[in-house]
Amino acid sequence: MTTGIDYTAGVSTKPPLSSPTRPPLPSTGVRPRPDGTILEARNLTKRYRLGNRDVDALKGVSLKVRRGEFVALMGPSGSGKSTLLQLLGGLDRPTSGEVVLDGEVISRLSDTDATRLRREKTGFVFQFFNLIPLLDVYENVALPFTIAGTDPRRGEAAARIREVLELVDLVGRERNRPDQLSAGEQQRVALARALVMEPAILLADEPTGNLDYATGGEILDELWRSCDELGQTIVLVTHDARAAAHADRVLVVGDGLIRDEIELGRRTDRDARPLIDRLAQLGL
Ligand SMILES: Nc1ncnc2c1ncn2[C@@H]1O[C@H](COP(=O)(O)OP(=O)(O)OP(=O)(O)O)[C@@H](O)[C@H]1O
Ligand SMILES: [Mg+2]
């Protein structure tokens, strides 16, 4: 079909968020206050059956995430962070307890409705990118549109894809396949794909886990910007205090429970020192 207007030519109304010519972020001033709960966990437990042994990965986790808030989940390996993130995003179901995502109780939904809710409301960034090797950058980012049956080369879909490619600074790389990109670029593709449907919540599991320091820092800056400038709600799983220092609030997960909560507030410097000091005080 060639009817209708082609919206794809230079329609982005927002300035590219990561272009070198962008003005610097304001260092002072009023920042939007997160408001209202968008995601809630109520007494979540998760028991995995491993051979003839039970593993209690979560032992009763309750938390609330406010709209527009950036929350980091920190904790040692095996403490239950990924399990919790998967439950929060509706990728898996709890053994008991409830997840309320933007007003809907996921556990009360059918599998079909839970999948619909997940696709509509969440974007996921996995530790190991999960890009499709045979698709190029554009097609990988466009995948959620393709799955939804929308032509990603036309209209608003194309405009939105261009916008997120600008956000993660990948304009000009659209035709590259994942194996023709650096690790950091691949992770930026994964981030663009997670954000393309404008999800209410972005859930990211160690998105900088296997990137070098500088590239990881770029990804974190993109995440922080999408939160601070676009009001994106983010839940980030990380081992790394430097990554967690980008968050407004850090929840410390230990042995299947939330052990501590550290309120950092929205800061422009993202200095990790206060968080590291606080973790040291807690003996972590
Ligand atoms: N599919 C599964 N089947 C059985 N046990 C599992 C499964 N997934 C996770 N576990 C167990 O649940 C516990 C929590 O795992 P989880 O992956 O949530 O930890 P994590 O905090 O994300 O760790 P890491 O930092 O190493 O990624 C671990 O003891 C793990 O072995
Ligand atoms: Mg994990």
C-alpha cells in the first residue's frame, strides 16, 4: 500500500537526545517528582523445583515503584534479583503473592492477557542482548511493531523507531547486523528495542554487565536520561554500585528478601560515593 502520508521523513519533533550538539543537562532546578505507584509487588514468593530439591528464590518480597522513578535492585549472585525482575515484568509467575502492573493484577489474568499486558507496558533489556542475529539494527528495534502486526517502515512506527535510534545514538547503523556492531552498540540496540513501544516500565537486568567501563557508563547515561527527561520508569538489576548510583532509590536484595532500602534522590552528578559509603555502613 502506498496510500497516505509518509511520516518518516524527518518528523521527530523532539531533539535527538544524545547528539553531540545537545545542550548540557541543567545542573540545578526543579526536577519532576515521581508520583503515584505504577508497579507493586505484594509478598512475592518463588519456589523453583530443581531435581528433587526446592529452591526458595524469593521468600516474600513487597515493593512499590512510583511512576517516573528509577529503582535499582542490588545484591549478591543468587540472591533472587533476576527472578524478581522476571516476576515484576510478567515473564514468569510467582508461587504466591501478586504483581500489580499499572493497575492490573497480573496473576489474575489469563496467559494471553498477561502477555498482552507485558507487551503493552514493559520493555525488557537482558544481560546478553537477545538480539536476532539475522535481522539488522532497524529490524531488531522494529521487532515489537512487527510482532504487533504494524508495518515498521511506515507512519508513526517508523517515526518512533527513528526517535529511539537517535536516543541511543545509532542513526546510520540501521543496516548493520548485530555481528557487525560492538558490544556497547548491541546493548544500545537492545535498549532501543525495549523503549520503542514507549513502555510504562523499563526493566533491565545487568544491562552493562559485560561492557567495559566507558561503554557501560554510556548505557547508564542513556537510561538516566530517558528517566529524567522522558519520565520513563526504570527498574535496573545490577551488582555494580556505580550503576546503582544512577537510581533514585536502591533496594538491596539478599537471600530472597529485600534487606535494605537506600533513598538517593534524583541527582545530576550520579556520584557513586554516597551509595558506596552507605553500603559499607550496612556491611555490604
Ligand atoms: N529456573 C530455575 N530453576 C531452579 N532454580 C533457579 C532457577 N532460576 C534461578 N534459580 C535459583 O534461584 C536463586 C535466585 O536466582 P536469580 O537468578 O534470581 O539470582 P540473581 O540474584 O539474579 O543472581 P545473579 O546476580 O548471579 O544473576 C538461585 O539460587 C538460583 O540458583
Ligand atoms: Mg541475575
